[in-house]
Amino acid sequence: MFSKILIANRGEIACRIIRTARRMGIATVAVYSEADSSALHVSMADEAVFIGPSAPQQSYLRIDKVLDACRATGAEAIHPGYGFLSENPEFARACADEGIVFIGPPVAAIEAMGSKSAAKNIMEQAGVPLLPGYHEAAPTDEDLFRAASEIGYPVLLKAVAGGGGKGMRRVDQPEDFNAALDAARREADSSFGDDEMLVEKYLSAPRHVEVQVFCDRQDGAVYLFERDCSVQRRHQKVLEEAPAPGLSPELRESMGEAAVRAARAIAYEGAGTVEFLLDADGAFYFMEMNTRLQVEHPVTEMITRQDLVAWQFSVAAGETLPLSQRDLQIHGHAFEARIYAEDPDHDFLPATGKLHYLQPPAESSHVRVDTGVLQGDEVSVYYDPMIAKLVVWDENRERALSRLVRALSEYRISGLSTNLSFLYNIATSRPFGQAELSTHFIEDHCDLLFHSSEQDKVKDLPLASLYLLLNMERTSRCRLDRTDRESPWNASNAWRLNQPAIHAGSIVLNGTKYDVPVREVGSGRQRRFLIMVGGDSVLATGELEGNTLYADIDGYRQRVEVVPHDDIYTLFGQNGAVQFALAQPDFGQDDGHAAADVFTAPMHGVIVKLLAEVGQAVAKGEPLLIMEAMKMEHTIRAPQDGIVKAFYFQQGEQVGGGEELLNFESES
């Protein structure tokens, strides 16, 4: 076994690998970029080496710098994690040339599966079922268009070197083909440096089911059952579970054996995942093989009670697999929810910023949190915006789902947008509870999953008002000395001579302003707040202890947490998390039209393409430019009919978050 390994990665996967290495007595070396100088994985490792600027191309993707760090520290092996260099055959080859063990498959296996078209041909020869499609090498646009017509629409364009939904487009009709192909090629070239594409038949409502395989150098090969990863956005997984619900023992065995055949066909070693599309009739088709550990591997670990990273170390050290196929069993059910810094209500736009408050649910034998960040850390524009993976387990799917719902409701994050409420909506939805799964789950149930539930949010107004009143009193008590506290001029109870005590403030809750007058009733222990919301009123009282508000609203008692940051408050309650603030006075400086035609970058990124000419008249909704940020393309469109007066950035230029992109003059 190795005495020291280097981890060529960052974030939660680096931390997760370090934990297993530490348990096995293996010393660890972390590498880090400028943005990660104070990251959790750096402090957890035994040693850490700086490898360059924040941009991955100048640090985590630099093979020479990673190998230099390995040589300098005397590490015997490198674990690549996932992403970055994990499926780069040149990196694996460079490790071998240096006499460093690459904790992953052989170079030939990575190369075989690195091209989707080549992989399809290998799988066909191995007897693994394939989707109808065009998988020949180096196809022209005409080849792909002709194949799409022969296959029949809808079709799916996929980057040959792709993964994670990058360089992928669904095409429903021939007239949309060329535009979709251009966009897919552009995204593939940006993400992988390779714009070669293939085209396949698009299944209308398949499930995404993948099988975890493991192989050793002694020709041992097993499958550790399957995961259902059907709940996806932008072709990227959001919520996974194991085992896949509803599979018969026969189908499970058939898929597992097909996955092992796929691995043996390329003389595989180590951890790999064979991904299938499962149709409603029980037919399954090979999609791709990921020659690395998957993000969602913890659900497999939970149901098999095995540490897959420990298995990776053993196989890479030349040992045989710890268990045979007959020794592997499924124990219970597990879910993994990916907690992202993103805004689901705005097309899952990634968010950046500081994690002002971060409190995950308590970990136990049923709840696991894999993360690479701590409270106070920044979610950077340079890397994937995943904050953590929340993993739960119990004896069956129903109980595990209850665990997931409870854990999501206990997760506390403020400072930036997250998908926590969205995940909660998925987990509590009837279709998900009944395992009505498909890769279109989010689109098919958008009304359930994206309900803004303004009525539910308004229910939090009394809690927000009560908190602001009690916090104002607490602040006032801290500020005043004893001689001042009895003065009516320093009272914070809205006292007025011969008039009722009414607080007449307004609250901005989730971006909407509400007038919430509050009248104080009684005094001393009998004091209550009569809070008016719209035409209704509620009687409230409560106490503040730190960030916890103990509230009684019309006899309904509840405990909620309120976390302040930058004059904004985040309330974590029964309806999820809501943000509120005391409305600031309007001094008439904004005429209401100033921001109508201002186009600002939603975050740091790069201008990919300008889609209009200066001076061109455009219609409402017409695309004006495309920018790429956090590995995703974002299209800026005209909000109304008008004329493009100027572009402030050109193709290929870097853009800072909040910078104005163009000058647009509306027709009105």
C-alpha cells in the first residue's frame, strides 16, 4: 500500500479522499490555486503545494505543475478525483512515464472511452445494447444532418469528448438542426477542446440508470449495483438514489452483467461507471462509460457498506478486489442531493459570493455531508458552484426519503442563492415520492417544483415583523445605559402621546415590498403585537435567544432561525428559507425607468459570441450575445423591441460580474 499520495483536485472530493487516506494511514498532499489558498482541502491535507493562478487552465489543469508537486513531496501515487485531469489520457501517460501510480484505469481504457463514437463501436462488439445513431469518426455537418433525418426526430446531438451535459442539444425539427449543432460544437470546444459531435435517437421519457463497476489487475470484475440519476437540470444530475426503484432482480442482473462486459472489453482497472438509458418497456441502452469515480458514488457506498476510495487505493496498489460478486449485497436505500449555489427560478443561474452562514444537518449513521467549504468561504466564479452533497440512508426508500426531507429542511445557508428549496420541493412532490422518474422529471413537473408559493411566503411576514421588533428592542437595550432606559424619547415601543403605539414600517420579503403596520397591545408580560398583513391581522408574541426566534402567532408556536448579514435577514422556517429586510425610505431619486435598458453580466465570464450588429433593430426576445460563466452558456436577449447602440465587450473578452455589456435603446 502507498505511504503518501497526491490529490490532483480540490473541494469536496479532495476532502473526501483525504478522509479515507487518513483512516488507512496514508499521508496526503493537496494542490491548490490562488483562489483556494485557504480552502478546506488544503488545511485537511498533511502537505499542500501552490500550483498557480485561480483559473483551472493555469493550475489544476497543468499536468507539469501537478507532477512537479508530486516529485517535490515524494508522493508515490496521484488520485485525480473527478473532473479536471481525471479522464485525461495524457495525464495518466505522464504519470506512468514518471513512475508515479495513477489511481485510475490504464491509458488505453481512458482513450477508448474518451471518444463517444469509438466507445459505441467497442460496446457494439461486446454485445452491449446501443441506441440508434451515427457513431462514425470525424463526421461532417452533412453526415450528421443526413443521419438525423434517417433516425427520425427528435434527436440528440452530443459532444464526442463530452460529459456532464456539455456540448449536448436536443433537436426537434430539421430547421433547428444547424443552429443547435453550432451551439453544441461551440460549447464542446470550450469545455473539452474538441468540437466533434455524434447524433442519436432521442428517447421521449427514459430513465438515467448507471452501474458502478470495479475491476482489478487479476481479471476480477464486479458490479456494485446501480444508481438512478434521472432527476437532472441542464443534463446535469441534481438528485440521485440507489438502488434504482422498480428494477426487477432479473433486470438488475442483466444491466450489471452488461456493465461488466463493457469494462472487460477495454481491459478496465479500478472504479468506473457504465451509464444506460432505461426505456419504459425495460429495454436499456449504453450511453457512455465514465472512467473515474462519480460524484454520486456515496449512495453506492451507503447501500453496499463499502468505501470505494479504499477500493481504488487497493486496486491501484496491485491488490485483488476486496469482495466477489456473490459477497455483495444491497442494504437499504440511499439518496444524494447536490447542494448548489444557483438560482433555480432563473434557469439555475450559478451564484457566487460569500457563505455568510452555513449550518448543515447533524451527521450520523443515516446522514452524511460531503463538502469542501466552511462558513465564511467564497463560492468562486472559477469552479463548479456545488457547496455540498447531502447523503441519507435508511432501511427502505420511504424511510430514506423522509430522512432526506428532514435533512433538507435543517440545512441552513445564507449569503447567496441556493437550490435547497428546489430540492425540498422535489423530495416532497408526489411524483418523486411514487418514483415516477424520467430524465424529463423537472420539465414535466415544473408547476410542482417551481411554485413560488407567494401565499406561503406571505405567511412568514408576521415572523419577520416580530423578529425586527424584538431585535430592535434588543439592540436598543444594549445601546442605552440605565439612566436613559426610562426616558420615553429613547423607547423602542412606538410610544406616542394620546395615540395607539403603532409601528408603521414596510418589509421587503424575497424582493417584494409589503406594508406591515404593527400595533402594540397590553404591557409587561401581557404585551402582544397586533400585526396587520393585507386585510388580516394576527396576534403575536415571542422571545429572541441569539439567532433563534421563539414565536407564538395566533396560538401557533414555532421555533425559527434568523441570520443577519449586510442589513438583510434570512429566516429559516417551516416554509423554507426567505430573505427579508426593513424597507429603506424612497427619496424619489429613481424615476422607475433608469434600469429598464441596462444589460449587466450576471457574473464573471467570457463573451462567446455577439449575435447582433451595432445599429441593428431587434425584436423582443431576440438574442443579442452569448457569454459563458462557470462552464455554462448564458444568452442575453432583448427585453423589448429596440436598437443595439453599442457593445462594450468583444468576442473572447473577460467580463466582470455586474459590468454593463451593451447599450440598448428601446423602441418606446
